[in-house]
Amino acid sequence: MRALVQRVSEASVSVNNTIIGETGPGLLILVCAMGGDTEAQAEVLATRISKLRIFRDEADKMNRSVLDIQGAALVVSQFTLAADTSRGNRPGFSAAAPPEVGERLYLHFARALADLGVPVATGRFGADMKVRLVNDGPVTIWIES
């Protein structure tokens, strides 16, 4: 699985001009299941992200996790993280998991993160979503399981 993790002051996701998920201080996690990914990989990714030390401590160093700051996460599916741009100007997405597998693994990842103690809000798989965020830092990290 692939994830793009952004440290945020706040973030929200809307469908048809209605907010369906939001968070205050914490993480916006854009996540994509790749072909061949498993539930175990989703769980490993959730664990890594929950422990990722990208929040400031009292010495202003990135030394705290989302768990340490009692933050939350907004998890949004984004199959475009599977983009292959090696063959010209139009990205290919054939490396992404099929939609039914992608949705299952996306939801499994969100549940695994919540089971680790991170409050989680989600987007809607396959929907045309609008994501708003205030990137704190900015801090943006790419992670693969």
C-alpha cells in the first residue's frame, strides 16, 4: 500500500458540497491499495503511520507521533497514488488494486489505524471528493508498506 501523509492543522473532505469527514490537528492520509496488497500490509502501514514522529515537541523538534499529541486522522482513498508516468504524459493506473479490493483494503487500513487509538474520519471510496486542508509545516511524507 502507498500513503501520502500530511501533517495538518485541520482537514475535511466533501461530497456534493457536504462535509463527510473532518479532523482538527493531526494527519490527512491519502491511501492507495496496489495490486497484490494484503490486509497485513494495511496493518503494517497503519502501525508505521501511527508511530511516525512528525509533530513538534517542546524543543521544536519533530519528535512526537499523532498518538503522542492525541491527534486524529482523515483517511481518503486515492488510486492516483498508483500513477505510472514513465511512458509519456498520460499517467497509467494499472498498478492499483481492482476497485473492490482497493475499497476493502482502504477500509481495513482506516479500521486498523482506529484500533491503534487514532480517531479516524474517512472519505467515500470512489466518490468525487473535494479535500481541504491546512498543511502544518508543511510536512508531507510518502510511505509504502
